[in-house]
Amino acid sequence: MKNKVALVIGAGNNLGAAIARCFSSEGYTVVAARRSGDKLITLQNQIEAKGGIFYGYSLDARKEDDVINFIKEVETNVGPIEVAIYNIGGNIKFGITETTSQKYYKTWEMAAFGAFLIGREVAKCMLGRKAGTIIFTGATASIRGSDGFSAFAGAKHAKRSLAQSMARELGPQGIHVAHVVIDGAIDTPWIKELFNDFYNEKKDLDGLMNPNDIANNYLWIHKQPRNAWTHEIDLRPWIEKW
């Protein structure tokens, strides 16, 4: 019998990797994908060092045929996808007059269109089993648009609407669809490098979001009994204004 599979699309070095490690610790076979699959080797080593099973793939989630073939490959050769997490963002900041059509379209492709493709193909598999969980990572921009974030907010709003529609359609058929709003800065080397003063101030106050603690919420959502499902949660540090 093939192991249950946790699929992480957008398995970057921070939150995506933390989600993968979290589900691996619960006995899931982890299938992780990012555009440059060779960058998954560190995550693979971490998981396999603790006895976990890991498969890494290169995938551009904006390419329909690639996504279709990828999901078929996982279902056929690895195992049934029990939980799928779409964690691709595409965060950019440009004033509206500086936002080219290419920037806007690419951001939408990454955050919204890729989410649609993965969600659709995974749903096809889960419907036959009448079970499964699909989780989309959102952001503050999923709820409100801010100065300089027209492209990112538009794409994130679209992803949130996709998640809502899928939840209403698929929930009664046994598939749990959830949206997680990350409303705060995650403790990452990128934040530390670009915003060092901000990082040091927040770090000392426990005001940055720990990727591992965020990941535990994804696992909690997946484990919820179907008589008490959450569709959307928002996560933020205790000192974050909202």
C-alpha cells in the first residue's frame, strides 16, 4: 500500500520547507515542488535524515500541461494525494504607473492561475475518494490592497475567491478547502538582510512569525474533523497591528 502523500507546491527554504517537514514528522510521504527542483536538496536531506520519505520535482505551476502531467505522475507513482498546499506568492511592490502589464500578469499567474491549475487537478483526484484537503497560502494583500501592491493584492484577492468557491463546491463532497492569511513578517534571512533594523526590533519582541509555528496550523487544519472545518484563518504576531 502506498503511503499518504502531502504535496507542497512552492516549497521554498522557509515556510514551504517548514510545512514539508511538519507533515513528514506525521508520517506523510512529502512531494515538494518548486521551479528549480535542484534547490530542494537541503530539504530532502533534512527529511530523510529523520527517516522520512521525500520526492522533489521541478515544476512551473503556471504551465497547464506540466501541472496535469505532474499530478498524474504523483498519483500514479508515489501515492494518493491526501493534502495539497499551494504556497506560491509573487510579492512585488510597484507604484501603479510603474506596474507594467508583464509584472501584473506574471504576479497573477504565480499567485492565482497556478493555484487554479493545482487546485483543479488535485480536486479531480480527491473527488474519486471523497476525501482530502487543499490549502492555499494567503497574505495581508488577500484582504486589502495597499499602496504599491496593486498587482500582488489583485492576485491574492483572486486566490482567496478561488478558495472560497472551491470550498463551497467541494466541501459537501468531502474535500476540505482552506485559506490561510499570513498577516505579518515571517522570520527569514530575506527579511533580516533587507530590513535589518526592523528584524532586530521585532525579533527581540517575539514579533516575527516562526515558519515552523505557521506550519503547525496547516497540519491542524488538515486534521480537523469534518463536523468542524475551518475555511479561513489569519495568523499574525501578537504585536502586529491589524
